Amino acid sequence: MGEPVLKKEATYADLEAVPEHLIAEILGGELATHPRPAPRHGAAALVFGKVLGSKFQNGDGGPDDWVFFSQPELHLGREVVVPDVAGYRSTRVPEDSDRAWMSKAPDWICEILSPSTEARDRGIKRKIYARSGVAHYWLLDPRIRQLETFELRKGSWVLLDTFTDNAKTSAAPFTALTFNLSVFWPMHKTVKTTKK
């Protein structure tokens, strides 16, 4: 019987060699790639800047002052993850540098689910975020028009709420804001036509 073959752990050089049209991560020591998101995914991600950024970013530095990043590259221990949207309280924002990545875990992350990423977002990435101490995790699914919000308590994710369709939404850590969930579904809006 032969020796078991040990799997080589992925390196940052492996990640850098991935073609630019793919998003690459190192999850559990393995290189994981997926294509750029579909239009409804990208449209939903863009809304975060409008909805959350207008209320919480560029404030006075108080507890409700945040800085948001779209698809940041995060080095969390040996893992390299690229969440769809991440936010840091202004008191915890990583120092500005010329690096293309950050090593401090955000306070809030939102993953926008798609067929190619949902298993990872609900599985290994969720575990990585919990281990890294991310306090709040949202899962937004444009396909079924749903938002699930989680909070980290004693190292485990607790589901706080699930919102659907056009529900009035207020969720931790952004409870100072109420918004209509339908703003995240711009691709689902019907075009009105007028009769001539």
C-alpha cells in the first residue's frame, strides 16, 4: 500500500496566477475561484453604497460612523476571502497602505448569494468569518429576494431576522436606518408602458 498523497496548500502565488476575469480566494488551504457576478448580483451590491453609505459613512466619527468596501481582499489568518461588501466602524478602519489587501476582520460582512457561491458563503466562509470575529453577517439573495441577518454570539452565528420581497427592514448593526428591501432588487422592477 502506497503512502497517502498530501495535498499542497494553496499559496498567494497560486491566487495571483488566476486569470483576472475570475475571483479567487484561499479557503481551508485550497484555491477557490468563481466567475464575476451576474448583473442582478452586481446591481444589489451597488445599492449598499447608496443605502448604508448615505446614512453611516463620512459621519462625525461616532459609534454609527462606518467605512464600507466593495469586494475587499481580506487576509484572515491563512485564509484569503473576498466578500461582496464589508464594513468597519470608523474607529477600527485598517490603516491606509499601498497593499491590495487588509488583514483586519471587518465588523460587518454581506455576501450576495449566487449559484456559484452560495455553498461557500453559507459554509466555509461563514465559519472563517466567525473564527475571525466578524460581529455581523448578512446573506442577501436577489434570486428569491431575501435578506438573512446574523450576529456572532459566543463564537456562533445566531439568526436575528429574515426579510423578504419589499419588507420594511431594520437590522443590526444598522438599526438606526429603516429601508424598503425592494431597493436591492432593481433588476426585478417592471417597466411601465403607456397606452397610445
